Amino acid sequence: MIDTELLTAIQLAERLNLRPSTVRVWARRGRIPAVRLSPKVVRFDWLAVLTALRGRKGATPCRE
């Protein structure tokens, strides 16, 4: 099994230099993938988010 790094919206926002609300909006709109652990708990797979953003034309540059 491969370990994945699951981040909160706040942690992901810090890495991408965004606001947490932007991360949540992008997830709701399907721009970035999200993992729903329960009805109220959502996490983000760092590598999956990077892949999704790099695959989009004009994607927001992110720092690693």
C-alpha cells in the first residue's frame, strides 16, 4: 500500500499560497480532487492536487 499525504484545506492553501476558501471552492467545482472521510471531513491528496493543477492550461503555479 502506498502512503499518501492527506492535507486539510488550510494546509493545502499554505502550500499553494492561496486562501482556504479558494481551496474549498476549487474542490466543490471539481478543479482539484478531494477525499471525503466523513460528511464534514474533507482532505486533499497533495500529489493528486499537483497533478490536477499541472494538467490544466493556465493553472495557478504552485510551490513544492
